Amino acid sequence: MKKCKCGKETITGRCKSCSNRDRAGEYKHKVNNRRGMKFKTKGLMNNEKNPMWKGDEVGLKALHEWIRDHKLKPKFCERCKKNKPYDLANISGEYKRDINDFEWLCRKCHMESDGRLNNLKQFKNG
């Protein structure tokens, strides 16, 4: 048995995870984001350079994903400053590709800002 550089004992001297890491490092680098580790090309086809780039004509799900990747998540809600933020809320209602048009809110503040909390209270009361 041989030891891999990470310390695991293997037959070949290289474990599967180290082998994949070395091979990936030749042409791509890893980016750690909220969805875990993913591979990202080195700026060859990012954002506007990508032929599939839609700019402001993007859907809501893709826009929220873009904002999540570019806007830092604070430790506390941007409104109440008490709870941990879970939601990205649009401020203007126009859904532009503008980081300043979104804020990280806890679920309660997000429902209050959208008016959904009042709707639930009215529905509950009858």
C-alpha cells in the first residue's frame, strides 16, 4: 500500500479525490459558493461574454441566483437586524439586474414587505 499526498492509503499512491483535484486544476479552478463546490472557467465565457447571456431579460429564478452569487449575505436581516436572513427581496418591484435593488430579509420581514403576512392574518380570521 502506498500513501497519497493527502495521507490516505491507496494501491496506486493517489486517491480518487486528489486525482480529480489535480486534473481539474489543469484547466479550471474551483469556486466555493452557496451550492457547494463547483467548477468555473477562468473568465472565458462569464456574464456578457457568454453567447447565452440574457442581460436584463433573464427570468426571476436566474436573476435571484445571480444576485445571490454577487451580493454578500449579512449575518442579520437588513430590516429588523434580529433574525438570520433567508430571502432575497426585491425593493422596487421591477426586478432589474441591480444588486442595490435587492435586500436580504428574514422570512417575517419579507412577508411583511410583500403584504403576504396581512393576507394570511385576514384569511386566518375569517
